[in-house]
Amino acid sequence: YDKALEYFLAALKIDEKGGDELRMAGAYSNIGVVYKAQGLFDKSLAYYKKALEIYERIGAKKQMSDGLNNLGNVYMARKNYDQALDCYKRALKITGETGDRRGMSATLSNMGNLHHELGEYNKVEDYYQKSLAIKNEIGDRYGMALLYTNLADLYISLTDSAALTESQKKTYLLKAISYAQLSYQMGQEMGVIPWINSAAGTLMTAYKKQGLYQKALEYAEIFIETNDSLISSEQTRILAEMESRYENEKKQLLIEKMESQKIADDKTILAQQAENRRQQIILISVVAGLIIILVFSVIVFRMFRQKKRDNILLAQQNNEIRQQKEEILSQRDEIAAQRDVLHAQKKEITDSITYAKRIQTALLPDLNLILSANPPVSGFFVLYKPRDIVSGDFYWATRVNEWLLFTVADCTGHGVPGAFMSMLGVSYLNEIVRKKDITDAATVLNHLRDAVIESLKQQKGFSKEIMDESVKDGMDIAFCALNTTTLELQYAGANNPLYIVGSKQSAESSEGPDCQLPTY
């Protein structure tokens, strides 16, 4: 065992160096076999588990089933029957998936052995028969011989049951003799003494139980003879092993002596090599130091030259920056002066426009005074919100006898241009209504239209090109004249409609065209 273990461990080291996992797992399994044979079940389990882990990792299914059978056999030897049965069941499943008939037969045989130990004889025969059928199918004569002997031992064990009748016991003994004879014949045919010895022992027991003592004696003599042969063979083997061990020990002593001398020589060589390496390190360090100093000197010199060039470039850049700063400051002062001029101009223009607003506001009528006169008018409002300081929109109202005249207008343009137009509109309306005493809404707008055309020099009959260059100013207006006595309301408009809200009275319009201010 020691020699086998030595060789298997040496093989394992070689396989580990080569990284061959499959061979490593095989070595683990072989070591487990040796420890199991020595009865060292804990060590055997440890190595079998290592082998199984590798088989599972690399997906070697056939080897996985073999490994599980090995584990099951160790668990059974330790009387851990539940764990053993679990291993056998897993192995049987794998052999069924892979179609491994030989592995399936071995697993079924192991399961029969397990139930035999548990005394569950009704299950044992079923497993043995299934295993025997597969071995017969694949021609495994060695396995068949073992199973014949196992079946014969099973039937002999069954005869020990007190619950059986004499007839049943006789039947089982006949079966035992039949299977044992088959095993005995195969052993003789193949010259395998252990098979003959095992079958002879079984036949001796069976004939003895039958009361056939002559037959029992006959096979007892064969059993003793073959047993002596096995013992003699074992003794010869042991003597050979002892002689071999002596020679091996002798050789081992010589090897150890040579190894001791070799170790001493190796130490001397190692010491010399260490001294050589130390001197080489010193030499390399000195050379490396000189190279580093030289490289550092070159780098420092190059950095000095680069810094000098950088300083010259920096001085030039500083000079350029200084000049640019002076130019920026000069431009800033110039921009500030222009800003001040623009600010003053803006203030002057704004003041002028604000003053124009006061004039424009003064020209607008005071509606409260006009509409509160007799008869008074109520329920009115004006929403006047100019977009700019001065407005291009205006409202206007006045009273002439019983007529209340009022209007709203949207002049072209905004701001100052629109304000000029609104002032023209208010001025012309005051002149037309108050001086010319005209109260008819349409007539007032016609006069206003003529006045605007005349004042802005807008004329008809020009071509489109000439009109594009002429002044195109005017206003959209809605003009109303209300007779406060009869409540008659006249309306005239230019692009602005009139909405009558909440009144049940009808409104009539003239057949004449709408007034448009201006016409160009």
C-alpha cells in the first residue's frame, strides 16, 4: 500500500504541473482506493470527493458515475447507508443519461449489496437480476461470476428466516446451489482460484443445510485446498514484498547518502552563485547609477535651455499683452465717451417726446365735461394704453347743439409718427365740426379724408412704382353722431366697424360706399 500510495502521489504531482485535470482526478481516485483498502475511510472519502469535484467541473459524466459509486462503497463500509444510497441513485441516473451499460450494471450490483446488508432481501434479488441481465448482455463474465455467488449467498441468507416453510427453504437452497455451480464452473473454465474458492464455500454451506454432508465435505476440501493455495500465494507475495522492501531500503540508503552529498555540493554551488550574483548586482548598480547621473545631467541641461527660451518667449508675450491692454483701455475710454453722448442724446429725445406727450394729452378732450353736459350721458369708459410714450391712437368727442359727436381712430405708425397723425386728426376734426359746424357723420369723415390727403400731398392716378415711393399714411376710424333729443345715431367708418350691443332698435345704413382714409 505504501509503495502504491507513493507512486500515485508522484503521478498526482506530475499531473498538477501539467494541468491535466482529468488525470489529476484519476490520481485522486486511485489514492482513495488505497486508503479504502487500508480501512482509512476518512482519507478515502476526502480523495474521492476531490476527484468527483473535478469530474463535475469538467463534465466527465462517466467518471462522475464511477466516482459516486466509489463514495457509496465507502459510505456503506462506514455503515452510512442513507448517504451510500443517495450516491448510488445519482450514479444510476447518470448512467441512464449516458447509456453506460457497464456502469449501470455495477451501480445496480452495489445497490443490491447495500440492501443485502440492510436485510431487505426482497429488493436485493431485483437489483442483482437487473445487473446480471446487463452483464450477460455485454459479456462481462467476471461480473457474472461475482453475481452468481452473490445470488447464491442471498438465497442461503433467506433460508435462515424462521417465517419460511421447509418447502420454501428447500427451493431457496436449490437456487443457491444452481447459482453457485455456475460461478464454480466459470472459475474452473477461466482458472480463477478466488472464484472457485468463493463458490466452493457457498456450495459447502448449501449442501450442509440440505443435509448432504458428503457433498458438503467434497466442496469443503476444495474450499480448504483453494484457500491454502490463496494463502500460499499470499505468503509468497508477502515474502517477495519483504525481499523487495529490503532491496529498496538498501537502495534508498545509498540514494540518501548520494543525495546528502549532492545537497552539500548544491549548497556550495548556491553559495558561489549567490556571491557571483552579489558582485553582478554591485557592478550593475554602479553602471546604472552612472547612467542615471548622465541622463539626469542631460535632462537638467535641456530643461535649462528650454526655460531660457520660454523666458524670452514669455517676455515677448508680456510686451504684446501690455500693448493690447493699452489699446483696450483706449477703446474703452472711446466707447465710454460715445456712451455718454448717446445717453445725453437719448435723454434729450426722451424729454422732447415726454413734452410732446403733454401736448398730445392736452389736445385730447375731457370726456367727463363733454358727456356730463345736459342731457348727460352715462355708462361709458375709455381704454387708452399707448405702447410708447406718445400714441398713434386717439379718441375725440364734442357737443354741437343737440348732437353728441365722438370717435376713435388708429393712425398708421407708432410712437412719434403716429402721434403726429393723431394730432392732425384731432386738429382737423375740431376745425371741421366746430368751425364749419358740420354734424353729419359721413360728411365729417369725407372732409377729414380730403384734409389728410391735402396735408400729406397724397394724390390719385400715379402708377404702382410711384405710389410705393409716396407717403402712405392715414388712419382707421369709427365716427358716431348721436342726436340726444331723438336718440338717432349716425355712424361712418374707415376700416373700423360699429357694434350695437343689447339694443332692440333697428339700424339702417346708407347706400353709399364706406369712407376710407386716405385714398392713394
